[in-house]
Amino acid sequence: MKAMVLEGICNLADVRMPLTLVDLPIPVPRGNEILIRVSACGVCHTELDEIEGRTPPSVFPIILGHQIVGRVEESGNRASRFTIGDKVGVAWIHDACGRCEFCLEGKENLCNDFRATGRDAHGGYAEYTTVSEDFAYKIPAVLSDLEAAPLLCAGAVGYRSLKLCGMKDGDTLGLVGFGASAHLVIKMARYAYPDSRVFIFSRTEGEREFARELGAFWAGDIEDESPERLCCAIDTTPAWRPIIEALKNLKRGGRLVINAIRKEERDKESLLELEYPRHIWMEKEIKSVANITRRDVDEFLLLAAKIPIRADFQEFKLEEANTALMELKERKIRGAKVLRIE
């Protein structure tokens, strides 16, 4: 099979083609695993974190990619949940221990033995992949393969972020950054909270215009003062400064949810500008999103099919994965980026 693999950590400022196209044996499903013939795989900012070492892979070489859609091609001798030909997806959570207190409470995202698809186990930048049937998801028929792929991370983690906001209809919501995840969150928010106003904070006018097209009440720059104080906000950026800017726009008792696996070091010194009276006082909260649970993915896919949510995306061939990654690095973003696996 064809696969795009990462051989080691590198700096994308110096290396513009971090992945190499190789031929590998098709993996064999064992036990309760299924073999998936991959048709589409989303490209996520977390892949940049893996490549540049902020959340490094545990093995090399590694096949990246954790927003996988494909068809079940073969099953291991203990797998019975799916039939051959079923359209399934694989998300960021590849597996967890299943025995710890968190797993037993349905919070396997917090498991100490959490393993990530495309980081700790081979992912979807390839023609085939394997995964335990317990961590695969039936993709609703109403969603095309390319539309469904970004939903498995950008959508599912956005869904979890929105849940963690604890908002109610009529509350004001801020989205800081407007890429793959945020453009799906605004669609969820407008459906679930029709009387809420959504405020967008983004670096580029192109992203702000896109947000207005999707129903944003207001769109401005990251550092702009919000015209109204926010009940809650979700930060989806790779930088630190947007946290400071978002906190200043929260109302008393407001909550900021940080939807990021890692933050880049480039502007960490901006945290020195944090002022307790202005940014934190009056019972403002900061909450992080750590991965996703299987329940998040299942619930979100049902919601996406019901609304329905259609991801806006740009399509690339498997061999163009490096191009997609560099566009993501350079903030050339409108919606999501998806690899079509031929």
C-alpha cells in the first residue's frame, strides 16, 4: 500500500516536505481489529504539533492522520461488530486501557494509557489502516466520505468544547480562531442555541468573511474588543496571545475553553501580560479540552447527520499531504483540508 510517513521530528520552517511517500505491506487485522480501506483522511493542526515535536509520536516511522473514513475490508477472528463493506471512521482516540477509573466512567480521554491515532499507532495517510472495532464508528449514510473526515476530530473536539462551555440558549459565544474546528462549532451553536449570538475573532479578513457567511453576529481581529461581553469563548488557535485577548472579553463568571493539544512557543511571553483584575477576577474560568471520548464521536456524528452539518473543505491527493500541511502551517485556511485516498 501507499503511505505518507514521518521519519522523525523536524522544523517546518526549514523542512517543507516532512513526509515521504513509501510502499508498505497491507496490515493484517488481529483479534478484535478491523482492516479499513481508507477513502479519506482529514489534515489536522495536531499533525503539525507531531511533526515539530510538541506532541511527538511514540514510534518512528509513523503514518500520521486521525480523521479517517473508509470501508471495512477484513475482520480479525474476534471482531464481529461490523460487516465487510461498512463505512466507518476512526478518530484521535485509537485505544485506552479500559480498566482505569477514567475508562470505567466513560472518560477514556483522560486515561493514562490513552493512545492517539497517527501518533502512537499508524493513522490514515495511507491506503489501509487497522483499529480495534471498539474504537471505530459507523458513518451515517447522509455524509459523504470527504465531508465526514473532518467531523472525526475538528467536529468531535469542537462538540466537546461546546459541551464544556456549559452555555444555554441566549448566551453570547466567542470563537477565537476560525479554522477547521471553529467553522463546525458555529454550525452546531446556531442549531443548538438559535437565540445566541456568535462573535468571531480571527487574524485574516478572509476567515472573518467566511464566518459572516456562516451566520456570525460579529467578526473582528484577535485583539479587538468584543462589542458585547461573552458568556463563554472557545480558543482554537495554536498561539498563547489569543488566551489573553479572550479573557479580557469574558463577562463576570464567564468561561474560556481552550481547544488545543499543544500551544506553540512563539508568543509565550505574552502570558506575562496576564493581569489578575482584568483577565481572571470575578470568577472567570479557564478549562482545557483533553482529547475526545468515544461517546463524543458517537453523539456528534448523530447530530451532524441530523442537522445536517456539512464540512467546508479543500481536497488534496494523498501524495499532496505535504502541500496541505504547509498551507495549514502558513494559515491558508478556509474550512478543513482532506486527503482523498485513491
